[in-house]
Amino acid sequence: MASTYSTSLRLNLMGTGDQSGTWGTTTNVNLGTLLEQGITGVATISIAGLTSYTLTANNGATDQSRNAAIIFTGTLTGNCTILTPTGASKLYIIANTTSGGYSLMMQVNGSSGATITIPNGKTVMVYTDATNFYQGPDYVGPLGTMSTQNASSVAITGGTIAGTTISTSSLTGTGGTIDNTPIGGTTAAAGSFTTLGATGAVTFGNSTLNIPTTFTLNSTGAVVLPKGTTAQEPTGVAGMIRFNSQTGNFEGYNGLVWGSIGGGASANGAVYENTQIISNNYTMTTGNNGESVGPITVNSGITVTIPSGSRWLVL
């Protein structure tokens, strides 16, 4: 009776009374070579410049498709389809280490079933039922406690960290990403943090956090504004607000100049204070009047502009 071969690993299945005197050699090849290749084999295959590659599949002899892990190398000029043997189910670990930034697509040869795409630079575990390809595993258990992160980036793509514990007192990001957007950039898109703990904080290093709509703070605390001296005032953008530590006043930028923002009187509401030195150019708002308690010194080179019809009274 003639030998046949198994469907997936193509091992030699000897018929009754077949291969008299040589069955030991065949068995050794089956168990010591082919089966071992299917469990522990690692193959490196160059697919440089190709857009399609069919893995070799040999009956009773070593081949490429029987290996447990396959590392693909070479420079690609486009995405490449990797075709596995027709009718063979198999588990693979596939590493796309090719150059050029292109993906690999795993597909059963001759089948129009589902495929799996492996991005450049990624290693993925996939399996096929001889018709479709699947990626596995597709489930990761609860996140649990995030205590230390030494990687250069933490990527959250369209996901949420919810109901978890961040053991450090703050989550600081200067090179990480939220939904593939750099924390050091300006926008955090679909990714979101819903629970950080009572003492947790999110710090964006040297960046701007843009809020597309209304930003609401529900607490009984306070907002701490940027602060600094007059000389440390940033380049003004209309709507900016800060605390001037030199003058002791809150100030805002109206699109032209920085100006004090009234905060009520001191001394239990009895005393209104103004500084005695004007060190920045100032233009009074058209249609308004103003008053100051003197003496007032206007620094050299500084201009105070009073629009027509307005008055500035120094008492």
C-alpha cells in the first residue's frame, strides 16, 4: 500500500507493510525533522522587490511553510502577499522586518477567504483554518495597575483607560501618544482618560492642550494661572490671561497690549490700588475714560494713547 501525507504538516503516513527496511528512516524524518520544524522551526526568507510570494510546501521533506516562525526580510517597493499551502491549517508567528515601510498580507493559496495584514516592523501570531486567516490573541485581560513605564511612548489608539490604578502620583508625557497624536503636540483626539485617581494628574510637557468646546471644572478648588513678571509676559494672543507677580495684578491681552484685570478693592473693599509706573505702551479703549492716582511715571520711549473723545484723569 502506497504512502500518503498528512494535510497540514505533510508528514509521511506509511501504509501497512510499506517501506520494509526503511520505515525507521521515514519515522525519524517525520518526528525528528518535520514535526520539530512545525513546532520549533524558524525560517528567514528574503522577499526583496516582490509583491507576492508562495511558501514552499513539500511532502515528507523540509519546506518553508511548515516552520513555526517565519522572518521576512528584504527591501519592498509595495505591499506583499504571502501565500500559504492550499487546504492546510496552521499556526504561524510572522515577523515583518522588511525595509521600505510596506505591509505583508497573509492569505491561503487559491482561497478568497479572510486575510491578515502585518504592518512593517511588527511581529504577529496568526492562524488559518485552511480558508481564512485570523489574528490571535485578540483579547488582553484587565489592565490592572500601571506602576512603571520606561518606554519612549505609550500609545492609546481610540481606547480608554477606565477604572484602573495609576500608582505614580502623576502621568507625565513629553514623547508619548494618545490616539497616535504626540502628547508634545497640540491635540489629543479619540483617546481618553476617564479615571486617574483622586491625586492623579496629567502633565503635558511644553505643549498646548486645545479644548474644542466648553471646558468645565466641577470642583470647589481654584484654577492656578501662569504667573511671572512684566518682563516675562509671553507674546500676546487675544484672550490670554495671567498673574503679574511684579505688579500683583491679574492681567489680560486684548489683542494689542497687556492690561490689568479688575479684581475688586483691597483692604476689605476700601482701597483700590494702581501702580505708579507705566512701562508698556498703552492705548485706551475707544469710548472709555480712565483715572489713576498720581504720581504716574511714563517710562522713556513708552506711549500712552488716549482716543479722541476719551479722557484720562490723574488725581
